[in-house]
Amino acid sequence: MRGVATPPARPSETTAPGLADAIRAALAVSGDPVRAEGQQRYMKSDMPYRGLTSPELKALLRPLLAAYRPVGRAEWEATVRDLWEQATHREEWYAALAVARHRRARAWLDPGSLALWRHLVVTGAWWDVVDDTATHLVRDTLAGHPAEVTPVIDAWSVDEDVWLRRTSVICQVGRREATDRDLLLRAVEANLDDPSFWLRKGIGWGLRDYARTDPDWVWAQVDRLGDRLSPLSRREAAKHRPPS
């Protein structure tokens, strides 16, 4: 069984063109093939894994990302897309998301990045990468630019792509008091009739999370929506509701 290898030697600062190659090189000599098979089965992924645990992957990426100095927005986005589009193993997708969330890229979490977030959601098309994108990248972009981003989330809530619709429902998870509850409710109501497990679960999650901040409002919506909420959505939304 192989552990996480030490990343190859690199300069004290890494620019975007070198970062993708450095990450791929480090991943190529890391992981556990036996664990990788189990991860692929569990995630039902067509793309194989290297076999790193989440803590191992974070440890591998940490020094590489610490040295990362993106020259500008275009270079940063090119690195995200390089890791994403050229991925041969799923950990490269996770690395792309880590680059997207890099602290030195915070200024670029703005409406100009919505096309990139949409691309990650639509092409990722599975809960692990979609939920990470929704509850970090989309959420923070919405928080910083609500006037510009809110109409986009509304449009996503009725898009033909189920993963964009899930994103519209869960993209405020963790916002607490800053949650735009009208936006949340519009996304929920736009998807009440969809039979998708991922949407029904997402509706329950979005409501349950906001119930930590305003339980009375959430319980009132659950009661108002009644049988329009699927049993799964209702069960998830009311998981922490005290008995009446």
C-alpha cells in the first residue's frame, strides 16, 4: 500500500502553468490502488481514483497551493480548466476546485466566474463536485454580488439541467442570517414537482440548513407547502423539528 508521496521539488512560487503539472505529477505517485477501486465503486464514477483519502489529498495539495501566485484572472481560470478538462482521475477534479477556492482568487468570485461555475456543475454532474461548487464557489459569489447573481440563480432554478437546479436550491447552505429566503423559496417551489432524488434531497437540505437560523419560517413553509413537498424533502427539512 502506497502512502502520499512527497511532491516533486518546485520553485518557492508557482504560477498557474506550472501548478497543474505539479499537481498531476504529485498525484501520479500517490494513493492506494485498492482504496481507489473502492472509492470508484462508492461514487459510481466512470473516472478512476488515485486512492487518496480527503486528508491525504489536502496534505498533498497544501504546499503546492501555498506557493501558488496566480498572475491574473485568466491564468487562474486556465489552471482550473486545465485540471478539470484534462483530468484522468477524480482527484484532479477535486484539485481544480481547490484552486478555484484559493485565497488569492477571492477577488474573482464575481459574476465573471458564473460561466465557469456553470461549466463545473454541468460537466461534473454528480453530487460530490456539484455540492462543493454550489456551497462554496456559487454561494460566495452570490454573497459578494447579490444584485447580479440572484437573477442567474433564479434562471438556474428552472434550467433543464438537474444539477444546476440542485445548485440553485443548495447554494445558500451555510449563509445563516445572510440567506435570501425569498430566493431559497423560489428555487424550492420551482422544483417541487421534479421526481429527481437529487432535487428532493437538495430541497430538504436547503430548508433544514436554514431552519438552524429561522426554524419558525421553515416550519411555516413546510406546513404551507403540505403534500407538494415530497416525503423525502419533508423528512429532510423537518429532521430537527421538535414534536408538536
